Amino acid sequence: MKDSILAIMSERPTEAWTTQDVLDELDRRSLAPGGAKPMNTVGNRLLDLVKAKRIYKVGRGAYSLASRPSLLSDNDGSGDPD
């Protein structure tokens, strides 16, 4: 799952991703973890990646490949802020 998370985040490396953003994208790709609490599983994998210095924790429940992510992220990828 860590490799899947890194692949997803690498598509928009300068943006901050919330745990929910990552879970939504994993789900969209049919890669979301099973079990009763998939959000916890994703959150724990994100923290594992922080500890391994593969990603940065940039806020409460927010992570990025960049140490200083864009503050005006566009998480739908459309280029349109709305």
C-alpha cells in the first residue's frame, strides 16, 4: 500500500494531501484497504512513510512529497479552483 500511496501523491507532488484525499484516490483506483477502519489504515501507512522520511507531515492529517507544499492546492486536478 505504501507504494500505491507514493504513486498517487507523486501525481501532484507539491500539494498537501489529507488522509481522506489519499483514501478517496485509493478507493477510486480500487486499491483502498479493507477492514472496518480503512481511514486508520491509510493514516498509519502515511505516518510510516513520514517516519521513513519518504513524505513530510505538513499539518494535522496533511502530507506532501514536498517539504513546503502549495497552499493553494487543487486536489481535483482540473486546474479550476472551483
